[in-house]
Amino acid sequence: MDGSVLSGLPHPPQPVRGWRAVWPAATHGNPEALRSATTATAQILDQPDMFGTIAVDAMADLLVVDGNPPAGSGVLAGHGEHINYVLHGGRVQWRGEVVEVD
């Protein structure tokens, strides 16, 4: 496992191209898209205490972005240009490299 929340889950048979195929913000709005990617997914997996929450012992990969995703500021569109850092597997990463934090 690489530490990702969805490690070990089956992948779609064909690569998904573009956010619109997996990210419903364009049709349902950003707040609903965020719920779909977090708490709704945790409920589908029947693990609401493990996924879809930020808490001790819960699994989460977090994005630190410029802007306010629920407000629809466009930070979740594009190809990651608004992403500052990713917290993945308990480590801060920037452009795929682990960043040491003091």
C-alpha cells in the first residue's frame, strides 16, 4: 500500500480522462462534490470513522489549495495548478517530493 485512502480498491477498467468524469462539481456544485468525495464515499465503503473525516487514526490525503473550494472559486478545476501541498500518508508533499517540516 502506498498510504493512499483508496489503495487496494479495484481500479476502473479504462483510465478516466478529465475531472468531470469523476468530479461532479460541474453538475452538482462544489459543496456536493466535496461531500461526494469524502463523507459519501466513506458511507459507501461502510467506514465513516476511517474515511471522510479528519480525526486521529482516520485515513486521509489532504489538499492545501489557493482559494475556497466550497465557494466555487475554481481551485478544483484544471490540472492541479491551484494545489500548494498534499498531505499524503502523514507526510507533506510538494510536486511528488516529501517536504521536511520543522
